[in-house]
Amino acid sequence: MKDTYILAIESSCDETSVSIVKNGRDEIATVVLSQMDTHANFGGVVPEVASRMHIENITMVLEECLNKASITTDEVDAIAVTYGPGLIGSLLIGVQAAKTLAYLYNKPLVPVHHIAGHIYANNLVKPLEFPLIALVVSGGHTDLIYMKEDYSFERIGGTLDDAVGEAYDKVARVVGLNYPGGPLVDKKAHEGKPTYHLPLPLNDDSYDFSFSGIKSAVINLVHNEKQRGNEINVENLCASFQNSVVEILTKKTMRALKEYNVKNLIVAGGVAANKGLREKLTELCASENVNLIVPSMKYCTDNAAMIGAAGYYAYKLGRTANLDLNAKASDSLK
Ligand code: KG4
Ligand code: ZN
């Protein structure tokens, strides 16, 4: 069978990335240009700055990727792009670049949902096995997805407010840790004990999550202690926060696996790097005989290879778009 090459573009947040992926499984070349150092000066991603930097960098990243892959745009079969969800100004740059390439080289244009990309990042490591449950946890997303076969997505739950990574970053800021604070909170959590009482957020029978309440609880606790002139034990507070978050994430995920009778669990997104979450899921999946897959960090954070992997399956299913494709800041995964 003839090989299928996808040229993929990802620009939904603060990474400008282009990749060439063969048959949805082989990453030929990927370039990721992260803007994290710039945004760290502001304590978080500044949308206008992100959009401007995507404009400045996209052609350079594209050229470098094509050179690395030793391929020309003429030789690829289709152009895949993240059309949403994400920061609208950032998405628009990738979508415009993809449409321009599709028009110039007369190639099919394949819109890819960002979460489908995060899930298919795993396909670059090992072919997905179905049915599966995917827990997507990042700075912008917290979703539980059931997949019975390729490119079939049923969102069974997700956050009603803040994404889990966002809550980590806000907690980090209030206890004086730098952006992005998730990894630092994780590290401190391992040096402390969960001595502070924090609520277990949205501890109910749904598969939804809510992290704004626990984030506010941490902020209030810090302010109250400061007003009383008491010192905060940062390690213990991080441990208490992480304990509650990991407990609720793992509890609902394990229940979903049971209820949907699924033995494959994928964890994706930047928060998949969290040591507490990995440890707890490893332990629970071992006792429940669930096959747990957590990809390496380079596939957990935003990159275009994951869009190329998902884009291959979308392309094979004929899920292409016209040149009037628009970026969407929010959209459900279908
Ligand atoms: O997937 P990602 O790179 O970008 C988004 O699409 O959001 O995820 C970044 C998020 C940030 O909020 C960061 O603080 C969080 O992932 N993160 C972590 C850890 N490593 C990264 N959160 C908790 N523990 C970690 N070890
Ligand atoms: Zn992402």
C-alpha cells in the first residue's frame, strides 16, 4: 500500500509546531518552537503576544521541518491543522498557514480537534488498542473520553471550570512559585505531607470535574494564614492540594473504566507528567488489570506530530474541509 504523508500544523496556544507524519504512526520530523520563556515574564500566556510570535515564526518552523524531513510540500498527501479549541488569535495563524498551503499545492485540508491530537500522540509510541478511555489533562483541558474504535470520540466528562493544569499554575503563583508552576507544585508535594484540610472537588457520581473551588480554597487559606501572621508550609500545602486533585482524577477515571468495561487507559497532556498522578494510576491500574499508557513528555505537551497522527485517521475517513475553514476557540470533540 502506498504510504500517506501528512503535513501537520499546531498553534493553539504558545507552541508553533510543524510535523511530517507517515501513516499516522511514524514521525518523520517535527519542529516545536516554544514561547514559554517569553510568557514566563508575565506569569502566564498572553494571547496577543502568542499570536504575534506565531506569525513571526510559522514560515521558519515550516521550512525547518520540511528540510529535516527531506520532503517537499508537493510530496505530502494532505495538510492537517488544529482548528480548535484554543486561543483564537493563535489558532488563526496555523489555520491560515494550512489553508494557504492547501490552496497553493492543491492538497486536501484536514481540520483536527486539539484533544484528538493529544489522544493520538500515543499512536506514535504504540498503536492504540480499543476500546479505551483517555484522560486528557493539561493547562487548557481536563477531559475523559471513551473511544470504541479509531476516531470515534465520546466525551463522558470534563471540567466545568478551570483545567487541572490551570489550577496547578494558579496555586503555584499564590504560594510564590514561578510559571508554569505545575512541575514545581508536584516537586514540593513530594517533599511534604497532606496536613491541610482541602475539599475533594466535585466528589459526585458524574464524570465531570471542577477545580476552581479547590483553587479558591488554597488562595483563601494562604490569605487567612498571612493575616493571622502565620507561616504557610508550602510543601505541606502543595501535598494537600495534589492529594485532593489526584484522588478525584483517579477515582472518576477508574470508575469510568469499570462502567465502560474498558481495559486500556491513556493519559495525555502536560499534567500527565505529574508524578503523583502517574504513581496512583500505575498502582490502581496494576490492581485492576488495566493497560496504562502514559507517553513520554515530548508527546504529552503540545506538538504537531500528534496532529499529524490524528490527521491521518481523519483524512482516511474523508473528514476534510473547504478553504472557508475557520478556527474555533471552543468546540466539542466529535
Ligand atoms: O499540555 P500542555 O503542555 O499545554 C496545554 O495544552 O495546556 O500542559 C501544560 C500544563 C501547565 O499548566 C503545567 O503547569 C502543567 O501542564 N504541568 C504539570 C506538570 N508538568 C506540567 N502539572 C502538574 N504536575 C506536573 N508535573
Ligand atoms: Zn494541549
